[in-house]
Amino acid sequence: MRIVSLLPSLTEICFTLGLGHQLVAVTHECDFPESARQLPHVTRSILPDDLTDSREIDRQVTAATAAGRPLYELDVERLRQLQPDLILTQDLCHVCAVSADEVRRIASSLEPVPDVVSIEPSTLGGVIESIKTIGERADRRATADAVIAALNQRIERIREQVARTEHRNRVVCLEWLDPPMVAGHWVPEMVEIAGGVDPLGTPGERSFEVSWQDVIDAEPETIVLMPCGYDLQETVAEVDRLVDQSNAIPPTIDLTPAVRDGHVCAVDGSAYFSRPGPRLVAGLEMLTGILHAELAVSHTPRGSVEPVHLAPASVR
């Protein structure tokens, strides 16, 4: 079977199921596992490659959306040459990939016409179910069952350990920093499983924009910064930019328990929180370690979490 994956998380799932050799193309953002980087790309972003300022990215995305312009372009001619049997896509977030409707429209013009499967999980359980769906469509049912069983075992281990803890921190997870956006979909569920309470996010619902004052008013004991599409180094750099920028974050952020007690951290959101794939469970283990350092859940991958300061140096 010749498979094209149009989302990094779906590429990751394919490799996890042993389908890497059947992938004939992926997106320009597919970077895990390392071998995925070597595959042909059939997408490109309309945004400049060197754009990292979250405020400017938000401005350009908003402008493109308002004008009805797509954020991604699909290489139709390369797709035609590759003749895929199966195209994996999504319709959960139009900011993350080519829309499923557009993929179906293009697929209908190919010869032969490939199957198009849209994966749209909004919860952790839905992400795990998507592994089963791909396994069934690609004749990897047994492998998918084994992968799912292993992931569920890790999740259950966390539930059992967290059940023995007494305190549940109030946790604010931010999926974007400028403007701040509360992480949605599976992240509030991850917070609950990890032994925290999310005062802003709603399980299964989309992320949404808030103000820094909303974050302050939530009185978080822990703040986790996980901007979508950013790795740890990029996140830390963006935090530094915001802290250095006058009035970007109110100085009163220093009054929150999280900032006052040094419980603010940046994580590799792109790898462990934004993408609905198997590594979300590693993100869950990481989040559990952040909230309950006394629990021996698992080893945190190097270069995936780092403490940061949100308050300007003058008020720290």
C-alpha cells in the first residue's frame, strides 16, 4: 500500500505501526522519527520559514483566514506522480494542515482515486482510537492492538500513582503565548490524569484566546508553556522575547503562586503536547512529573522541559 500522510502525528503513527516503508510522501513539518525527514514533501506553508515571533504569526494567520486564503499548499502534481492508495489527513484544525475537504477534492481528480481517511481526535481516547483506525485501514490490526495496549498500560500506571497523592495543583497550560491561548482538546484531560486541576481549559474543546489577566485571575500554582509548533528552544526564546518586551506580560503575573514559587516551565509542545500521536503519553508522563516530582513515572526526555521566568527581572 502506498500511503501519503498530511499531518506529523499521522506520520508518527504510521512509523509506530511499522508502515514507514509504505509512506511515499509526508508534509514539510514531519520530523519524527528522523527517517520521516528523508521522505518526499507534498505540502508547503504560505508563512515565511524563518518566522518565529508568535504575535506576527498570529497576525498573518488571522489575515489569511479572514481573506479566505489557505495556510498550506498541496503539491498536486507530485501527488499525481506518486499514485497513493491511501491519503491520511485531518479536519480538526485548519491552522495545522490542508483541510480535509480540499484533500478530498484534489484526491477525486487523481488516477486512480485514492482512499482519503480523515482523523479528527479531540481527546486522548480519540487519539488512541485513531491508531486503531489507521491500523485497520493499513492491515496492521494486531500491531495497532499491541501499541494501544502498551499506551493504555502507561496511562493506567499514572492514574494509579496519582490516586495516592493528596494535593492537585491548579494548572494553566498555554498553547500560544502572544496572544496567550489556553490549550484545549486533550490537554485539559492530560492535566486531570496527571493529578492537576485546569481552571481555564475544557476537555475535548478547542483552544481559545485569553488575556494575561485571565491567567493571573485563575491563580495557577503551575504554568506550563507549550506553544503549538514550537520545540523547547524556540519556546524559551519566545518567553525571553515577551519578558523583555515592555508591557507584554503584566508585572502582576509575579503575584500568582506559580510565578512566585518558581513553578513555571516551558516544554517541547510540538513533540509532546500539540500533535495527537503516541508521544502524547510521554507528554502525560512529563506533565505528571512536573506536578508530582515525588512520583517515579518515567524518565523525562532530555531537552523537553525547562523552568522559565515570566516576570521581568525588575520584579523578581
